[in-house]
Amino acid sequence: MNSDPAPQKPQQKPQEEPWTFAPPEGGVEEPAYVPLSFFQRVRAEVRQYFLVDTPTLMSAVVPLCLLSIILYTRHPHTNFIFDEQEALLANPYVRFDSETSKGIGWFAAFKRDFWGLLPDRTIGSYRPLPNMLWRLLWLIPQSHHSAFFHHFFLNVWFHGLNGALMVTLVHRWTKRNALAWLTGTLFVASAVITEAVAGVVGIADVLSGTGALLALHALRLPAYAMPFGVFVAMLVGLFSKESALALVPLIPLAAVLTARYIFCSPAEEGRRAIRPRPWLRFVLSAIAVVLAFVFYVEVRRRLFPAKVPDVFSVEANAHKPWAERTYAALLRWYAQPMLPHDALNNPLINASPELRKAGGLRVFARGLWQVICPWTLSGDYSAPQEPIPSRVWFPESVFGLWAMVNGFMAAPALGVFGWLRSQRGYKLEWWALVGLGLTWIVVSYFPVSNIPILLPTVRAERFWYFPVMGSALVMAIVIVRFYDWLSLRKLGAIGVAFGAGLVLFHGVCARKHANDYHNDLVFWNSARKAVPRSAKAHLNYSVMLGARGDLEGRLKSNRIAYELAPDWPMASVYIGDTLCRMHRAEESLPHFIRGFELASNDYLLIALGVQCLWDENLIREETEARTALRTAADKHPGSWLAYLVEDIVLNGETNNGIDPKYRPRSYNAGPK
């Protein structure tokens, strides 16, 4: 018989409820109250606002609009600069209270181009929504004399709104406050887009960006409502600027990459889970953007029937390869209007297809550098600042090609790779966001790269408004991941300093460039310094000097423009005009005749010079000057030069020179 005692069950300490705890003996000692200083309270409030609280549109729009105001607001007494004169002062739709605008209703914006011109006179820009907003602001009498109201109440505030939309969008994707706020801040402060925000005509780019961001936000809606939201947002972008057509491939790509990360899990915030169904959302969003694009094109074709260039006709493409015939057929349906082709604004029009593509890649590479380091910015890049490349392959064209191919091919692969890696959770994998951002940069820039179709302008910083949405996202991810890596080594302060320094650098560059829009003289003075080989910058600066009575300074800048572009008719005529206004009419005559013969059908340029010769009493009678002018006119029978010279001989005394209806519009004047 076993005498060992039976094993006893060990006594267990009674478990407490998981949400309770036993107070220590003697009670809980209350911590001593330590009052916070003013700066500590401010720091705590700022941290709570930006790093703890979930950002909403209302909470994001206030600081980002304030940042936009600080960085981009022009002087209240600024005047109308460069394209703003044609877009507003000479726009009969916007100036609906003038004699030339009677009978033009509000919805006539859909029957006129960006400059208020009818289809038979258009230069190709169709943007009804900016025109309607300008016309609304024209109700303020003070807006007739200053561009400040149009710039401040539209460009600046809408840009801040776009930054807020980016904050809420990125937070929805990542659930990281720091990344969301940094993305929105980098976008608002990105100096390369100063031209779009500080220049009144840039509202087309800003509003188009609003449409793009609204389309991305519409992807958050339930599947039954999402296509309708995308459709409406897409129309906002397209009727603001044609470049929004880049959204056709981008929105479905964003839908498939972000669908499973947009919606809440069942436990998150107590909401009901929504099945993401990424491929269904891809199909629905693709249908929505295609229908919106087709609707936009058909509306424009019917309400604004502009002439399509002959180069896209069936006859001109009958013997070309299938791909080129298909491309021409698409452009015929798209009804791409005639675009102005001026070799001074875009020298690539005279380049071979291979050199044109190389030039476009060079400009793309230079633009990418400006996105990162925007120290040198300019409102003009006319010839010969961006000349035709002498060869196809050189460092900038190679880098531009590498970056563009990487965006078209490698970036979508990164997105799919990140999507496949993210098997759990509802935070977007970093790779997917980087892939979406890189793709966005390239695809949104490609339509304005001068590679698929020649544009009137070889290069413009406002073209980067769309791509910077993607670059701001990629740069923010790099900074945040760099901070995370440094934090593991207890060096997080370096990451914070790096991010803050980048934002500060871009902000300083943006403010510096926005100061160039103080007035037209300051604008062109800064342009000629930033791009010293731009003939147009020097010539326009000379005009601003002449408007202020500095004819000697005007003549000096005129000569620089002529040396840079000796075959530019305006350079010759404006040298003549300057000499003529200095009462050196006989000396001006050879410059006038050279310019007239180079542009025998530019009646405004000819009228400018002939009128000055008349006012200086050089051609009122039969003189050697009058004979030389008639000899030049005889070389171009049937031209405007021949008509205006003959008319001033016959009717000069009656009209006191050129017939008033053919005289150029005076500076800062309204439509004729």
C-alpha cells in the first residue's frame, strides 16, 4: 500500500477582471500638478491638431489656404501681365459690360475659346469654367483695373483647397497624419507651380487639378455612387483645361490600386465594412471617365466647331501606316483645333520628328530638376532659350527617356507589387503609393510634352501643376520613410529638419518667384535675367520701359532681342518703332521695312510702324521714304502690307494715318 500522500491541487490566485486592477495599499498618490507654460500649451495644441486629430477638409483647408496666401499673393496694385491682358482685358465674354460684349450670355462660354474668340478665330484653347468665374468676378468694379481680385479670390484659394483635398485623401489611404499633412504642404509650397497660382490664366490648371482630386475622392464612394461622382469631377477638370484628359487612364489605375485600402475594417470606428472589389471599381471608374471624355468632346464639337488641321485629314494620312492613320482618326474625332505655330514660342515646330522628341525629353528632364530644386524659375522660355537639339542622344534626352519609360512601365509594376504584398490590414503598402505617384507624374505630363502633338509653347512651368500632385506624394513618402529609419537610430530630429528644410526652401523659392508678378516691368525684368537667351523676354521688357518713358533703355533691350532673333519680324519693327518715337524716323525706316517684309500679312505690326512714320511726317508726301515703303509693298501683292500702304497714300489725310479699325489695341485696353 502506497503511503505517499495524494498530490494536492495548487492554490491559484483569484484573477481580476481584465478591465480592473487592485489599488495599492495606502491608496493612489496623486501626481503633483505642474502648470504648462504658454509655449508648452501651444506645442501640445499644434501636436494634437496635426498629429493626433483626424484631418478633415475643414481642418485642413484653413492652414493650407493660409500657406497659399503667404506664398503666392501678389501686390494689391498689380496690373494685368502678359497673357492676362488677352485673357481678361481683351476677352469680350469676360468684359460683358462693354459695348463689344452686348448680347453675349453667360452660357456663351461654351461657344467661345479661352480668349473669348469664336471658333473661326480660335487659337485652340477651350476652357469654359475659368471664363465663367472671371466673368462673375468682373461684377466687382475694382477688378477692371487690377488682376489682384481674379488672382487672389480664385487661384490662391483654390490652390489651398487642392492642398486640403490632398491631405484628406492621403490620410484616407495611409492613416498617417504626418504623411498626409506633409504631402499637402509640399504640394501647396511646390515652387515650380508658382506660375499657375500667381498668374491669373493659371486658374485653368488649378481648377483642372481640383477636378482631378475630386475624382480621386469620388473613388471613396460606394460602388453604386462612385461612377457618378467620377463622371462629374472629370467634367470639372476637362471643362477647365484640356490636359485633364490624362485622367482617363489615371483614375482607373488609382481605383484598382487603392480600393482595398480606402474602406474601413469592421472594427474600425464601428463602421460597417464595404467590400472593396478593386477590379469592379476599375471597370466602373474606367466607364465613368471614358463617358465623361466622350461627353466633353461631343459638347465641344457641337458648340465650338473649330477647324481641324489639314494634317489630320483622311487624304493626308491615306498612305501612312495603320498606327498613324488611327492616331489621325482619333484626333479628327477629338476635333483638335488649329494651334498657333510660332517658331519663336516653340522652335520644335521646325524640328524633325526625332529631334522634336529629343527636345521634349530635354524639357521634361529640366522640369523634373525644377520640381526638386526650383531656384531658377521664369514666366517665359521663348527661343533661342530652348533651341532645337543638334542631335538625338545627349545626357538630358537620355535621362528624360529613362524617367518617362520608368513612369510608364516600372511605376505600375511597383504598384502591383505593393498591392500583392499587402495581404493584411487597411494601410496602403508604400510601394503602391510610390508606383501611383510616379505614374501620375509621367502620364499627366505626357500630353503637354510636345511629343504626341506640337503645342504653341515649348516649355511652361504651369504645365507641372498636375505632375506635382504625384511628385509631392513621392517626396513625402521618401521623407517619412527616411524619418522612420532615423528614428530607429534615435536620430528622428534629423528627419524632421530635412522635411522642414525642404518645405522652407520651396516656400522661399515660391515667394521669390511670386514677387516677380508685382507688375509687368518687374515680371519681364526677372524673366530676362532668369532666361537671358529669350528674345521675347528682352523685347517685352523693352516695351515696359518704353511705356514708362525710358526710350534709351527700350532701344538697348530691343537690340538684344534683335541679336538673339534677327529673323523675328517684331524685333525689327520694334527697333524701328523705338527710333521713330525718339524722333529718329529716317533711321527707323530700314528696320520697319525689314520687319514688314518678314511679316507682310501681320496687319497690326504693319499698322504700328506705318502710323508712327505718318505721325513723324515722313510719308505724308511723296518722299524717298514713301517710295521705299511702296517698293517694299509691291514685292508682296495682295498682302496686308500692300493694302495698308496703298490705303494710307489714298486716305491718310482723312484718317490721320492708318484707318482706326486696323490700328493695334493700346496697352491695357479692352477688346476692339
